[in-house]
Amino acid sequence: MSADGSCVRVWSYLSGRRFTALKTTSSVWRVRMSASHVAAMEDTSVRVWDVDELKTGRALRFTSPLADVCFAGGMLLAAQQRGGYVRVFDPAMAGQAVVMEMHHTRAVNALACTAAGHVLSAGGAVTLWDLQYGTEITQVCGMKGQGMGLKG
């Protein structure tokens, strides 16, 4: 996948050819994919498509710019630049129902997620979360959230 202005281009891994282009309403800052969904992060919204259909994407709208998005444990996570929290959504739901919120003392500027449901979020401190239970596992203070990675 690649972001190109106001669309997300989906490429075939096997042939190297473009499969389709998914339209967005503004510039795409980041693209993430899970086994079942594609998410394109715009300035104050995330557009989500079902991989099986790849038709019109549903938009989740926010009141301030987004810092990062990722998929973990089948859920879509979105971190706003302001507010100090990460919102968790079920991407299969058409509405904007928040499944859970993970709070920080400062603005969250980066996320790293695993399919197993572990999340690293950087917001003043780097916090490791268990998404299944919505609990904080541990926190490391005084680190910057740039270049984070999480395997698993």
C-alpha cells in the first residue's frame, strides 16, 4: 500500500501491479493494515475500509489532529496529538463507538501495536498496555516516542 495525495493505492504483492485505489477526502499521513481492515490517517479523521469489500471507507472524525493509528488485537487505535489519550474502536462497527480509552498525562505522539493485543504508547512516558483487559502493564518515564517498535 502507498499513500498518494488523497488516495491509498493497494498493490499486489505477487505481481507488483496496482490492485485498486481507495479515495480519501484529504491528504493521507499514514496507512495501516490488519488482516481484515485498511486504515488511512488524515489530519483529523481516520478512514477505514473492509479488506473483503474495499468500497467506500467509513470515517471516524476527531476534534483535533491525530498523531498515530495502528491495529492491535483486531481493534483500531487512534492517538490524538492533544488530550493525552488513545481511543480504541472496533473497525467492524460502522459508527464511532469508543470501545475503550487509555489515558496519559501528556499528549500521545506515537503508537506501536501487535496482533496479539499489546500496545506501546508514547505520551511523556512510554507505556505498555494489554488491550484485552485495558490495563497498563508497565511504564518507562523520560523516553521520547520516536522510532518505537514492538515485535509479537
